[in-house]
Amino acid sequence: MKSANFRSILAFGALLLLILSGCNTTYEMEVDAISNPSITDAESYIIIPRDPETDVNDLRYKETVDYIKTALSGKGLYEALDAEEADMVVEIDYGMEPPRQEYRVVEEPVFATIQQPDTIQQVAQTDPKTGRTVVYNVRVPGRLSRELIGYEERLKSVVVNEKYLELTAKENTLVTSSDIPPQEIWSVQVRNYDENNDLREYIPIMAASVADYAGEDTGSNHNVRLKEKDDVVQFIKKGIVQKPATRPIADTNEG
């Protein structure tokens, strides 16, 4: 009887976990970030597409830029109103690679039909002629139930859609003429590898990774798990962009 109860609890727990995970999707990101330790005071920026052929008036591009601005605001960075006054130029690139087929080991639930134990019930029957009551035992067959008994691994063919968002911040050399290329200040590359092909759904999630790693140095690829309801993801989606027009100017008026 205890074994049956345990299996029932296990099945209920698996169902509850499935429901909760469906309400709060988990996204797995791969982040690679580097920074230039010799430049630490760059705060203002302008954003440009890495590909000069990009249509900056495209609504998808504008939406992506808004997410990135929100992410950078979380690092204390702000957009310069005058491009020539910006400390850095942030080049952005995003998209999805052609789908490819991969084989992955996945865990799948295993269910079995379980025969619950029989039970004994007492039944009382009264003879209408004699008024005599007879009590006897009746065996009641246990019910059949389909329950989760564990998980098994198997090789599964999946179509992987690699989605990416890349930011590279460089010195602003718009007002200087030099053959020396601008120094790279920091860069962040965020990638996701799963079966989902909805790039628009993933852009704010990848931008949320930027919010944590812009200006940092991961040393190598770093795996990040984000959920739909994480604070940083909600912050990005709400588009709370804080960007002062200029640096604060001290009041020089006396009296």
C-alpha cells in the first residue's frame, strides 16, 4: 500500500512540475564576453548595425535596438544624443543560422499500468423472512492506473536553430582621422541552440544576458539559464530605458 501511495505522489509531482515549467519557460544561453581592462570609463554610446546594408528603419531592428538600450541601461550606460560626443560605438548583429540536424540524448518519461492491491469489504445482508443478518467479506479488485515509474534515455534527432545576438563596443573615432583602427572596449556574444525558430521571442532573452555580461570577461563560454519570469527578462521586455541627455552639469550660478 505504501508503494502505491509513493508512485501516486511521484506521478502527481511530475505532472505538477510539467505544468509549472510550461508556465515559466526556461531558456538556455551560451555567453562569451571579453573586455579591455585599459578602458574603464566609457559610458555613453551610439548603436550602429554591423552590416552597413541593414535597414535601420526596419521595425524588427528598432525593436532589437530598444531591447539593447534597456540592457545597457542596467549596466549604467546611456545613449549619447550627439554621435560625435559618444564614448563608444556599439556595433550590433543578430539573426539565426540555417537549421541543422543533430542527435541528442534526451530523457523521456516511462509509464506503466499498475494494478492496485485488492481490498476486503464487509457486507451485511438481512434475511427478510427470518430477520437474521449475516455479515460476510467480499474481495474488491484493485483499480488499474497508469503511473510514472521513471525516465529512460534515448537518442533523438532534432532540428537545431542557432540564434545569436552580438555586441561589440569600440572607441568612437567619428571625429578623428587615423589609419589606426579603434580599440575594442568590450564585446558580448550570446547564442542559443534549440528547436525553436522564433527569433523575435528570443531577442529580449538574449538581451537580458547582455544586461549581465556587457563589460565583463567570462574567460570562456558561459552557460546561462533564464526564465520567462526572471526579473532581468521582465526588465528588458518592459523597455525601461534610463538615458540622461548629457552628463550632469554643475550649477555655476551663485546666490
